[in-house]
Amino acid sequence: MGSHRTGTLENTSVAEITEKLGFQPNIEDDPDKVEFSWGFTADGEHCGIWDYKGGARYGIFSTFGPKEIFKKLFGEKYL
């Protein structure tokens, strides 16, 4: 993906992210660092969500994109 982290989702899961976005992880990423990765466009902005080094096991995901989009999608789970 090549994105720089702009935020964090906590206390969430692959299933919850998939449900909110409406699709399964769809980005091939560095297999040594990332297992689940989504890329999408919202409100004309490129966005991404990925687990970094096993973060999914702890309910932690990195995000890239405008904070307003993630707040709208995930509410208090977005930091």
C-alpha cells in the first residue's frame, strides 16, 4: 500500500471492518508485516486500513486517510 499511518482503530476486528466497508481485505501488502489490508475511496479520498505486525490479534489496525471518514465509520474506535 505504501501509506503512512494517520490514525488507529482499536477494539475492532477483521469481521467488523469488513462489515462496515462491505468487502473483504482487498490489498496485497508486505506479508512479513501485514496480514489484512483494505484500500478504498470515500468522499473522493484514498483511504486504507491494515494490521501491522499482528495487530489484528489485539484488535488494533492502522489507518490512512481523513480522520472524519474513520470517525464516521468507526466512531470511538478511531483514535
